[in-house]
Amino acid sequence: MPPSWLAKQKKAELIELGSEAGLRLDDGMRRDEMVEQLDKHLQTNSTRLGGNQTFDSYYGTRRTP
């Protein structure tokens, strides 16, 4: 299940987030597909993208105390 932060984003915002993360998301994709692909990409690239302020909310929701 993807983090709620990603699930709350609009389709256009997901495309922008994907671009910022270096992931191309096609406008023809379903929103849930975008969320899934972006979630996987952010998990895989957490070392590189974890310091990017754009994704603070994403990584903050995935951290465990």
C-alpha cells in the first residue's frame, strides 16, 4: 500500500513529482499506476532522493521511530 502522501496527490502533481525524481510518468497512465510506479521508484532511490526537500513528506511518512 503506497504512503498516503502519494495517494493524496493529483495526477498532474504526480507527473511533476515523477519528473523531479527522474521518472517519466505518462499522462495516459491511470493515477493509481502512477502512484505505484512513483512509490517503487522512490523506495529504490531513497539514498539519492531522501535529501531532496520535495520528497520530505514521502520519506517522513515511511520512517519508523
